[in-house]
Amino acid sequence: MKFKSSIIMTLTIVLFLSCSTNPFTGKQTLALVPNSQLFPTSFSQYNQFLGENKVIKGTTEAEMITRVGQRIAVAAERWLNANGNQGYLKDYKWEYNLVDDNTINAWCMPGGKIVFYTGILPVAENEAAIAAIMGHEVAHALANHGQQRMSAGLLQQGVAVAGNIAIKDEKSKNAFNQYYGVGTQVGVMLPFSRSHETEADRIGLYLTAIAGYNPDEAANLWRRMGKASGGQAPPEFLSTHPANQTRIDNLTALAPKAKAEAKKFGVQSFRPVTKF
């Protein structure tokens, strides 16, 4: 019992000392791995990825990815500065690359390293949709979602190890491992991931609007995403992402709020939505 109490006390202290503040929500978030360690690793992995894949340079599409990314980064800095978070981006090293790959995807690593795959371009159809995707991916980086997921994973592993040490009976230990693994994945880790996606949708939509792109296009993008997937998706509670319709409904409801936020930054109208 004394040993179990020591484990609980140690975990509590670690959690208390390993938190950071999300500038978009004001909430405390897990930060077991500090950005001072995470960013250099991220930058190194990004460079390695670029070296192992075909990066497209100098095309109209590649230039668009960079242009949109820069506008979203400026919007992020304006929003953060206006909300008392000056200097928040000082360690971010923005980089935007288009990679030749048919996968319908884009991602942003901690610290601002972004990749778009060519496969997502036909689904996006227009620059406003690219901005919605960019805003979403940048939001993941700004809200330190990668750091939080890594921290949650470490915590999940730590509790598993502690449980295996504390439980002496082999049958009970096997039952703990079986139910703990499934329970934490479905009941904690997957909802945690879906909450990040929803938060990135909201933050990203605001950044999209502040950058001068019509936020209404985000919901249209996800309608096309649904068609591109052929409707094939796991049940929402078993997925890392919200269901397409859930995202469409959320983005549709958020669009007027994003437009109102953009007006605070002098954005009275948006760039025309035309196919590229």
C-alpha cells in the first residue's frame, strides 16, 4: 500500500510540474516533453522526411502552399499578439512543402513544419480550402497537440508500468493489462485525439478567416472529403477523428463566429473562391 501511494504521489507531482497553458483556451495542458526538446527532434525528422520523398518546387501549386502557409502564420501571430501572447512563436520555424504522394493528407509537426501531399489538391479544389486545411494543421502546432499526445502516451505507459509493479497476482495482472489497454484507448486516448481535432478545426477556422479566406469553404471541403473516402470510416468512438458529418456541422456553426473574429482584424471581405 505504501508503494502504491508513492507511485500515485510521484505521478501527481510530475503532472503538476509538467503543464503548460494553451493560449487559445487558457487551459492547462500536459507537457511532459518540453518544446525545447521536442522542436529540435521535430525539425530533424522533418528534414529526414524531405530527404526521403519527392518535394515539388517552383510549380504553381507549390507556390500556393507556401503563400497560404505564410498568410496563416501571419494571421496566427496577429491573433496571438492581440490576445496577450507576444513572442509565443519565437521558437517556431515555419516551412511549407508540397510532396508528390497520392495520399489525401497534410500534416504539421511541432514547431511549424508542414507538408501537403499532392493527393489532397483535387479534393481541396480551391485556395480557400487549402487555407482551411493549413489553418487546421497550423492550429495543431500552435496548441501543442503533438506535445500533449506524446505526454499522454508517456503517462499511459507510466500507469501501465506502475500497475504491473503494484499487482502481484498474475491473473489479476493479466486482467489489468487487458482491460487497461482497451479501456484507456477507447475511453481516454481516442476521445483525447478527437478533442484535439475539434479544437484545431475551431482555431484553424479563425486563422483562415483572419488570413482573408472564406471560412464557409471549410464545411464544403469536408463534404468533398466524405465523397473522396467513399463513406468508409470507423464508428466515431473508435476513431482518432470526429465523423465527417460532425465536423461539417461544427464548422458550419463556427463560420459566422470566425467571420466576426476576422472583422476585429479589419477583414471585411474574403478572397473569391475559385478553382485552381
